Amino acid sequence: MGGALFVVFAGGVGATAVVVDRADRAPGVPDWALPASDRKTADADADAPAQAGKSGSELGRMLIPYGTDGYSRGPDIDGFGTDADLTGDQVVALRRESLRGLPDDERRKLEKGLGKERIKGMAMRSYSSTDDAPVSNAAAASAFTVQIALSRMESTRTVRRISEFRVALFDSVGILRKGPEVKGHKDARCFLGPDEKDEKLDMMVCSAYRGDVLVDVVAESPKPMNAKGVALLLSEQLDRIGASGESV
């Protein structure tokens, strides 16, 4: 799932429906590796202490710092680098752009839903699961990349509604596989991508929330996906956000 599409997915209900609709039609990617532009950055991170990244907002400070448990910078999120803050207006604009090309009736229906969600802001960060992935073929073979987005909505009710909608939608698609449980967070749900024999990559998406903060995760790796590792990272991320949606 490309970075721009990840931003769309992380925004809310309407765009999630578009992502699911396209899931079984998106072309597979033949190979997986950190882009060359990210390798020098990852090398530097390997010897560095945990870093907050560039996201300086309150949401950004909630994201797991680079260097934690060996996680380093992952591939760029298209157009945003490895981590970034977005205003609510920026997220809505990106999502409206993503709806272009849909039939008019469907596009108008989804655009109408955008105004109801009232997202206040988003912070996102991309990770590589191991510092050694850029320099070791063996490490790269078992590594995964993760993109995490925290979105602050206008109320806990809105956050819960969006997360529950996504879970129901993913359940109903039929092509996604049930993912692992997230320790300590029964409301968090994860799904693995379709099990296609000819596809070399695996994907996992998760939706969760704490207070008024929606938490979205998209992970990619060569098969098989380290699903439990991704779930542990999500659990750690949720632990960093208090029940009221504040940093802990």
C-alpha cells in the first residue's frame, strides 16, 4: 500500500471503503526492499538513541520513537518523508483527491461523509523492524515495514464509530485473513492480506483507538508476515496513549 494511499486509509470511514474495494484489484509488487534513499538514514539510526522524529505536535510525540526495540526509519510515506504532521484540513483535502475517478453518485456520498468525521489532525511515522535490513539480505528477508498514523477526532464516539465500521467492513470483505490479537487492547483488530500463492509480499492492516485518537497500522513484508511482531508494536503504541487520548 503506497504512502499516499496509506494517508487516505488512515483518514476515516469513506476512504477505507475505497481501499477495501480496490484491495483485490491492486497489482502485486514483485520485490521488497528499503529504497536506496532510505538506507543511509537507516544506517545512521542504527547507532543513534531513540529519536522522536520530525513530528513535533502532541500527536507526534505520542508516536513510538525511532531506536525503540531496534526500530529504525522505514520507507518514505509518499510526499511526506518518514514522519510528518498534517492538519485536519490537509487530511480531508487528500481524501477528497483520492475519490476522483469514482462514479459521481458514489463520490458525492463519500464526500458527504468526510464532513461528518471532523478530523482535527494526524501524525504519521514509517518504521523498519530491524536496523540491519538495509545491509543484510538475511535480515531483510525477515524484516517488515510499518506505517503508523494517529488521528485526533472530535470525540471518542466518532473514533469508536470509525474503528468499528472498519472492522465490520474488513470482516465482510471475505478476502482478508484474521490477524493476531493485540495484547491488552481487546478493541484493536488486525487483518492479513489475501493469501495469494503467486504474491511475494504480505500485508497487514490494523485499526484501534484510545480516547479520541484513532490508531491505524499498515505493515508490509516478504511472506510470511511477522504478524505477532506487528501486533506487539501496535500494543506498545497504544500503551503510549492514555485512555483519554493523552501521552503517558
